Amino acid sequence: MPHCILETSNNLLDQPDWTGLLREIHGTLVATGLFQEADLKSRVVRHDTFLVADGAPDRAFVTLNVQLLAGRPDEVKAQLSEALLPVLAKAFPRSAEGMRLNLTVQISELHRASYRRQTS
């Protein structure tokens, strides 16, 4: 835990090193002291079909959803979002400059009682 799901529109001007970006996200989370690297799972999902606001071609999005087991205080979740948003901003400078880009970080909770994991 956590699961990091990075979703983007496919029209971004930047094409970062996706694995490198996920490593930076992992590093940021580990640096908080709340997580072990071995417990982090991340993936990138690029959307070919999307609509941002009026659908103008210069509208784009990058959103990071960090899913945690329920129980963390809101202050901790806010700190995580604040630490991760600059990581996204650094990865997409051309898109931020030349497009109407929405960068977002969301910390969401997984239901602890029903979450199961099997590791081999």
C-alpha cells in the first residue's frame, strides 16, 4: 500500500520518462516516512477518449490518485497531496505552459475491512 494511479489525457505536449516519474512519486512517498518502497504499486493510464470542459484541443489533464487503506488523518492526506503536486508540475512543464492543463492529486481510501492482498 499505497496504490498510485496516474491518469492523463493523450494530448499532453510532454512525454516524460513514465517509469522515471513513477520512481519519483515512489521516492516522494518513501521520504514521508509513512511507506516502505516494497509496498508501493503504481501505474499510468493514458486516455484516448476524454473531455475537459468545453473539449477544446488545448485542454488536458494529469491526475494522480493515491489509494490508501482507510484511517489516515486528513492532515496526513493533505501533506501527501502537497508533496506530490510539485512532482507532477515538474514532469509536465511544456503542457502547463502551452495548454490549459489541470494537474490534480487525490488521496482516496480503500475499505480496510474488505481489502485483500496476496503476495508471492
